[in-house]
Amino acid sequence: MIIEPLPADARVDNGVRLLDRYGPASWRSQIDPAVLDIDSSAACVVGQLYGDWEVGQAELELHDAEDAEFFGLYPAEDGDAANLTASWRALLLGHRFAALPPRIPTARDVQTWQCGAQAVDDTPTTAYCTAPKKRNDDRCPEHARDLAHT
């Protein structure tokens, strides 16, 4: 089975979150969009920020090419570098913004009449059970049954 890579914009969004968290302060202002070229170890995002691909790879703890591909810092396939360069350039010039990851619901999001399994249990998930609670119980009938078997 062949697994298609994520679209360039999604991988660049992953890279933005990586650099926001682990990159140098004010990293966006340190990259020159005019010379940006993902195919060049000196002009790529990592090269411009760290001066050297290997130094940046170590600083960002990118263990292999697949890590760098996931974060939009290395082309995933032939012809991909142009898409990544265009996506990074658009982001840096303010023509597009990085998409936010889905917010994980918490117990505060659950209505008092809802089961809320997953969110109430602090299980990381992007959804939770919105079924009505069973009378005199903290869960819907399905989740009440699951809890009885544990």
C-alpha cells in the first residue's frame, strides 16, 4: 500500500508549530522569503535559521528525512520542494496562516445532561459522548455498561 504524504500546507503548518515551540525566538523574522528554497541546504528554512542543515536537524531533534518531511522542512517526493517553498513563502509573507490543531475537549465542555465519556475521563480525543446520561447515573447506558465490566 502506498501512503500519500500530507499536503504541503499541512506539513508546513506542522513545521510552524515545531518552530514556535522549539525554534529560535522570532524565527519568522530570521527567514528571507525572497531567497527561501527548500531544495537548498543554505536557503531552506533550517539553513536560514541555523546556518547549517545538520546543526538545525540536531537542534530540532529531526531524526531522519521522514521527520523533516512531516514538518515540511524536506521534500517528500520529486517536485514537492516547489510546493513546500511556495507554502512557506505564503505563510511568511502573511498570505496564509497556519491552521490550528483540533482542540481537545475537557470536562468543562460537557453539558450536565451529557454522558461525556472520554472528556470527563481526561482521555485525549477530539470528541466525547454526547448521549444523554442514564437516570441516576453519570454515564449513558452504553458507557455505564462498559464501566460495569471493568
